[in-house]
Amino acid sequence: MKLICIGRNYTEHIEELENERPTEPVIFQKPDSAILLKKQPFFIPDFSDDIHYEVEVLIKINKIGKYIDKKFAHKYYDEIGLGIDFTARDLQSKLKAKGLPWEKAKAFDGSAVVGKWIPKNEFNDVNAIEFSLKKNENIVQKGNTSHMLWKIDEIIEYVSKYFTLKIGDIIFTGTPAGVGRVIANDKLKGFIENREMFSITIK
């Protein structure tokens, strides 16, 4: 089981981090050991002083696939979720400056929050899903999948060129603007529309 993450998929987030707009999806992965265990707090690791939250819509793959055509991609998932890609921004900046991979900043233990799942058929349109993140009851991120540069089915098509998708794999589809730092005792809550999908305490 693997976590496939899409970077730079919302224009305003690209601008807030002063990144270059990509011409094709940016892909990185997290191992399954990155998943934060249910009902556990997130502990800020000792190797970073600048951990950022990034809320993302998640897709759970339900059958094996390779070279999946966009028009068939909808058959490869039937649940939508919400999660957080925790990022050691200070470490990521150092790695990027040296042209090195991001894994140490993105794939460390506990860096992936995977919340509840909602059946896909409960949505009128998966390309128009509203989602948000609250930090200490204040909304800090708000997004809509309609604003993605690459929509869900396009992501599945692209990713499956390079990686065989297997049952249980999870795709993190990118984060909107508003990412920011967490400190001890912060409380993060994620929502799809009005449904609470996860609640995390920072330690």
C-alpha cells in the first residue's frame, strides 16, 4: 500500500510558496509508515522547527490498474476522503535548494493524516467538492476540487503511467492556499462540506 501525493495542483498555493507552475503533475510518495495512527496526536519531530499543515482531498483506489485512460478512471475509486500532508518546510527548503528529493521533509513517520471516507456516489460531482481546515476553530484553508489544475481522473491517468495502482493505495490530490505552521496544543479539524472528517491535536 502506498500514498501517492500530487504537489502544486492549486494555483494560489503555487503562488504563496513562490513555486514555478508545473506543466505536468508533480508526484512524490509517502510510505505506509507515514500514516498517523487513528486517535493519536501528531508529535512535532525534533528535526524541524517549521511543520506545516496541508489539507488535501484523498482518493482510495479500489482495483489494480496500469495505463488507465481518463475516461475509465472513475471506475478505479469509489470513496473520497480528506487528510493532511504534514511538511517540514524548513527541511524541504534546504533540500529543494540543493536539488535533492523531498522525502525527509514529506514522508516521515506520522506525516500523513487519513480521515474518514465518504462513498463517491454521495457527491453530485467529484470535481466540485468543497473542503476546509480549521486550526483552533478558525478556518485556515478552504478549497474546491474545481480549482485543481489536474482533476481526479486526470491524476489517475497520469500516475498510472508510472506506477501500478493497487487496491488500498491512496492518492493525495494537492493542497489549496493557506498552508501554515503548527505548534504544540494546536487542534486541527478537517471538513468536506459540513462533515467533520478528522480531528488532530498537535503535541
